[in-house]
Amino acid sequence: MNAQELISLPDIARLAHVQRPVVTVWRKRSRGTELPFPESKQKIGAQELFASEEIVQWLQATGRGNNREFKEDSAAYSTLARENFPLVTSLLALQQFLGQPLAQFSPSGLLDAADELDPDDEYLYSEIEAEQDKLASTVAYVDKLIDASFGALPAFESLLEDRFRSNEIEISRTALSEAARRLIAKCALELAGSDSVFHEATPGGSDLVYGLMQLVEESTLLQIRLPVAKEQHDISRLAVRRLKMLLAANESFMAASPANGINPIIHLAQFPSPGMQKDDPLSVLQAIDDLVLELGPSDSAIIIAPASALVNAADQKAVSNVRASILRMGRVRAAISLSQGHFLFKPRTALGLWVIGPDNSDVPLAERRIMLADLSDLPLDDNVADDLVADLAASLMELHGLRAHSFRFAQWGLTSRIIASSRGLIPRNRATRQYPHSGAASLAAHQVAFEQLLEELNETSTARPQMDWELQLRGTNAQPVEHAGLATLDDLVSQGQVQVLSGTRFGKDSLLAPLQHGIGVWTSADIRGGQPTTAISYFDLAQSYSRAALTEPGDIVFSSADNPAATVDIEGAKAVNFPARILRIKSTADSGLHPEVLATDINLATTANWRQWAVRMLPPNTHEAMSRALQLIEEERQQAAKRIELLNAMSSRITSALLSGGLEILVPERLRKDVPSGEN
């Protein structure tokens, strides 16, 4: 018998390609109909789980959602993989190497195949042997998952990308942003020679080597040294499993022998890691010290870790001593501070980067220097990463190379002075500025960006449709309309026409500012501005505030603290921080309630008791016309705001382009008389 595949409400939304609140609306509105939403089969805490097969049948019968292939894709969103993560990932690896559907093999045949493939039990045999009783029920699911993902390797990677929803906490707690992984890969490739070998020294990790493989072209020969697990740890075995699958999928990637002592090795490491989750500065530095001591004379390393360990001022004597000991080895060539948000489990934790170079003991310690760069206030996009790598490459050159390069981020510190200083490694008194570049590539980029901006500006300059509405008196023969008058919010709540939902008391450490990836959070201070300025990560919301109410499109977010304030959340799917609340209209348009009118009346209220607020009601049959008119006005407002934004960007682009000295602007003849003349 096959194991039952279960699916959660958030995963139903992902399967149907809709926002999470939409599924809740489907569920509520289908009650009492001929096709009610399926009942949940299991409940874990506050999370309800549904039979995947029943959800697929319901979506098929109702035609809901935006994914026409939901039946084929359903396996990718099932909880079965998360509940049996080691077994499912091992079977995926086995299927990739066998090249045949697993259902063609008996349980004993699968075990024999696993033994033949992994005779030393390095990465999958134990996982399959330990779950022999589950093989028959899991194999069908794995084959289905492979079909849905178009291959065993894509299915494997999708499970790892889903880490924050999985039970593999060791993986989710150490995940880095894609931008951080790309930066490490670019630095590693810059250090590499034609015969270099790459090795992930992260205990139990494989993300950094995977990022490296994603960055290089398929035709590039890449030598990867597989990790040797010092302990039979599940996470270490998972890393080996993943790397073996990646190597098998691309002929340009080859496994290098762990005993290789000829080719230089570039080690990639992150701390904390899946196999070592301590993130206190002392533990991190001790692990880095062990790594540096094991490097060969020609080896290098790229290390990413919390800035508190690598670059910030040490708050403990022991931390300062260990860091000074590593610096005295003279192999730290660059120290870089990064912005917050790249350590996904703790997005407020800033990270740092160390580049460890080959042994240079022939250079006296007093003459050694370290390239320092402060990126803590910059987004880690490709332009920033490329310029940093260019600075790093130039810093490793001889003196003539240094003089020929125009550094964007680099500043220099003598290793001896850095060791002796009680401050952090990177001085903050020199602001990092983005000066215009004068290279041919950057000038071409200026031209392309300018032309794109110009095209968008010209598109928005076309005449907007006229607002040819009229307000007229009702005819004398028209049926008189009785004005709906006023009502208090307390009356509307008691009549069930509106619902008031309390905000959530979020901890200060949970809110991210400025607004980053995650769920936007309305605060009382944001209401007047009309947009949330903070967010909470998806992980924190799911783990610590699972009962938090989210807004739906058209909800009013209001606060009665100090001066009453309200705004309409047009998009929805945002959290609300107490004392702010959510006001939701529950009745139909004929009730006379309109979100914009409610928000306007709340902003005019003079008492702090929201129950006594009087709100106006629209006359019957006017709701639709008013909604359409306000929608058109909002569209025009957004178009105007977009044009202002484009004009500001154009001004900045022209200034930067002309300051570079390599570009000039050609003003049309018809406009020359309006341009201030320069010197003759």
C-alpha cells in the first residue's frame, strides 16, 4: 500500500500558483456547496494537512488556480518527502545512477543495487537499509516526484530549496542568500588556476560548491574534491549524496582524489554550518583556525562567517587572541564586511568574508597587508560583487598591478597594525561611494541603461485617457434614493457586516528594517505613509507567530492609538503589528460599506474609542461606480509616481554618465535654445 501524500494550506497555494489567502477564501466560500473543500486528514500543532489526491480532484472539478499541471506537480508539494527526507533523497540518488524507474525493482533488489553502488556505505546504503519496511510505499511516490520535477536531480534540488518548510532544521538554520553564494563562487574562480581543485570545507555543507557549479559554463572543467566525513553524520552523508549526483549530471565536473597533493586546493567554507551550528565568535574562529592550519602551502580558502567573528571588534579576550593568532599566520589577504540579510535564518546577523591566500612566509610580517572592504551599507548585487572581485584580483598582483587598477572598495591595512588594534578590522570612517567608471564596458552599460530609461519615459509621456465623468442631479422622475446614513463600527460589528481582527505583538528582533524579503508588516507608524516599512521573515512568521492574521485585499488597517489613522491594503497578504488592527468588510456591496470611505471616516475620527466611530454608508447601487472611479484615480496616481521615479533615475544616470568623461549628451536642435549655454 502506498503511503498517503499530505499537503498543507501554504503548499496548496504554491501548487495552484495563488497567494496563500486565496486558499482560505476558497475553503470558506465552498462550504455548503456541491463541491466543498476537502476536510483535513491530520493536524500538527496549528497546521492542517490534507490528502493530496483529494485536493487535486477538487482543483480539477472546480477549475480553481492558475496551474494547469497541478496533478503532475502535486508530488513536489507533498509532506511525504519531509517526513522521510533521508530515505527519499537516497532513493532519488539511487534512481539517477540506475537510470530506471524504481518501481521496476523489488525492495531486496533496491537494497542490492544500493550496496553495489555504495559498497563502503558513504552516502546512501544505510538510509535505504534502515527503512526497508517503507520501501514499497515510498518508491511509487519517488517515481512520481521525479516525473513531476523532470528528473531525479531537479527533484533533489527542489527538496533542498524547500528547506525552510522541511524538518531538516540543520539545513535551514545555516542557509545563505543566493547573492552571498554567488560572491563566494566569484572570489573562488578569481583565485583559481587551470589546475585548481575546489573543496567545500564546510562541515556537512554543499551549498557553496553547488553555487560554484551553477556559475561556471557547462564546458568549463571543474575538479571537485568530495568531502570525507569524519563521522557518519546524516548531514555529511547528504552533502556527499548531493555532490555525487551533481558530478554525475555534468561531464565537465570531475571528482578529484582526496589524497591529491599536487594541485592547489581552494577551500570554500561557511560558519556556522549544517554540521557545526555554533555561531558564537569563539567557536567559529577556533574552527577557522583548524582549517587554516590544515591548508597546504599553495592552498587558498574563502570563508564566510558572522562579522562578529571575522571583522567586528572582539567583545571577549579569548576571541581577540584566537583571531590575532590566525592573522599572525599572514595568510589572510582580504577581510570584507557584508550587509545584513544574507544569513537567512537570522537575517539581522551581518556576515563577513575572509580570503586566505597561499603561504607567503618570505614576506616579513611587518610588510604584509590586508585588503579591507566595507560593503555593510550596499546591496550585494552583481555589479557590487564584480567590482569587489576586481579589487581582490588587483590586490593580489605585484606593485605595478596595484597602481594600474582603480579600486572601488579596497582600502589597506598593515597586518601588524590590525593585530595590535583593539578595534574591528575594517575602519568605518571612509564611506564607500559608487564613482562612475570610465572603462568601455561601464560606458556601454551607461548607454544601455540610458536608452532603456528614455524608452520608458517616452512611453509614459503619451496622453493619458481623459476622465470624462459627470456628476449630475437625479431626474425629477427618477425613483428617490434613501441615504443609508451613519452607523457606528460597534453596530456594524454586532450586525456581522464588518470584522475587527487584532494585530500581533511582534518582538522587535523579529522585524526587519528596511523592508527585505519576507512578509510586509503594517505598524501604527506606517499607516499614515500608506506602505509597510518593515517585514518579518517567512520562517519567523511560521515558527513563532503561526496564528498571526494576514490582511486580505481591500482590508482596512487602522490604529486608535494617539490620533486615529487608517489606510486600505489593496494587495493584502501582510501582517499587522499591535496596536494596529485589521477591519474587514464581510457583507456585500449593497450594504453601503466601502473601504475607501471607511478609511476616510476613521482618519476624521476624534475619539480613541474605535467602537464609537461613525462611518458613512453609500446609497444603494452606487458602490460599483464609485469603486471603478477610485480605481482609475489610483491607476493614474501610480502612473504619475512611476514617471517621477523614472525622471529621477534619468537625472542620476545622465550625471553619472557625463562625469565619467567618456560620454556626451546630444541635445536636439529644437531644444538647444532652452539649454543654458556653456563657454564659447
